[in-house]
Amino acid sequence: MKQIAALLIALMLLTGCTALESTDTGGTTDQIDVEVTSVIDGDTIKIMYEGKEETVRYLLVDTPETNHPRLGKQPLGSEATAENKRLIESGDVSIEFDVGDRFDDYGRLLAYIYVDGESVQEQLLEAGFARVAYVYPPNTRYVDDFEKVEMEAKEEGIGIWEFENYSTDRGFNSDAYGKESNQSKSESPKGDCQIKGNINRNGNKIYHMPGEGSYEQTNPEEWFCSEQEAKDAGFRSTGS
């Protein structure tokens, strides 16, 4: 009897360890190559993982909704989804888990997303389509990095940061969108001059070229006809 009891206890412990391993990543930063089957919105995709289709919720970021049962469609929700789709389709996709649970209460995988090794979360934050949110320890590996990128977009007043009080700690306030700009905005370009000059809260002068990812969301304080004109005025490019 003692041998049977010991065997049962060993089986219970083994089962418990297996269940734990199914939700705990052990702190690895390895990236796992995956196949994306669809893009749901700005911060959610579907992938093939371990032989079945899983919904993945991006860790530590939040984008405006496109089809929320209560909130409906929020401003910039479609744009965030389009940018997410563009990024996902631009290369090979991989995911990385944090040290905590792999699944949320809705059965969605929680992960960091990469395309050709570049963080999708960071690129959405940089373009002003996402805010840092849902920070639940211990899944906080990149929160400091994300907050730095978010602050830069906020200072430039692009995307969700264009209008005061649209992006809040509780989510997105559709009523505030389009009312009061966070930065002064030039009414229109000078003739055919299409280069946007922006000054952020740190006083950095940055110019944005047509076609760049942040161009449409940038509130220009000056317009320039050439890059040299922008440089002569003390502005630098977004990549400098």
C-alpha cells in the first residue's frame, strides 16, 4: 500500500509540474517562428502554434478598438489595424513569451511580436498607434523600453497623442478626439512644400518626409520645400 501511495503522490507531482510548464515560460527570451493566419486589429493576431490556431494578444500595449461590443469603433482603430497588418505582412513573424502566464483570462496567448527580429509593439508605439497598457507583473520585461518609445511619440503629438485626453490611463476617449490639439498645427503647407517640421516637448526639431510612417500623424509647426531648407532651419530627419 505504501508503494502505491508513493506512486500516486509522484504522479500528482508530475502532473502538477506539467500543468505549470504549460503556462510558465521559465524566463526564456527565445523567439519562436510562427505562421500568422489573420490580423484581428491593432494589437491582436491569429497564429498557428503547436498545431492549432491561437489568438495572440500583444503584451504591454493597447490600440484603439475597431469592433468592441461596448466601445464600438474608436478613432484611429482602423489605421492601427492597417499598420499592424502592414508590419505583419512585411517579413517573417516570431513571438516571445515573458516569465508569467502564457494565456490571459480569455484564452488568448500573451506575447511579444517580431517581424524579421524587429519589435512590432515598439513600431506601433513609435508611430503613435498604441499606448503602453495592461502592465501586469511579472510580464513586464520590456515595459521600460516601451515607455521610452511611447514618450517620444507623445512628445511629437502624433497619432493617439494628437488630441489632448484622447489616450488615457483607462483607454481611449472618443469624445476628446478632434477637439483640442496637443500641439499647435500649421493650417496648410506653403505651395508645394510638403516636408513637415515638428518641435517636441524637449525642443528637438525633427522634419518628416512624405511617405514616412509617422508623416500623416505629425502636426507640423513649419513646412519646408526641401530637406536642405529644413536642415538650415535647425531640423533633423527622423532617422538622425
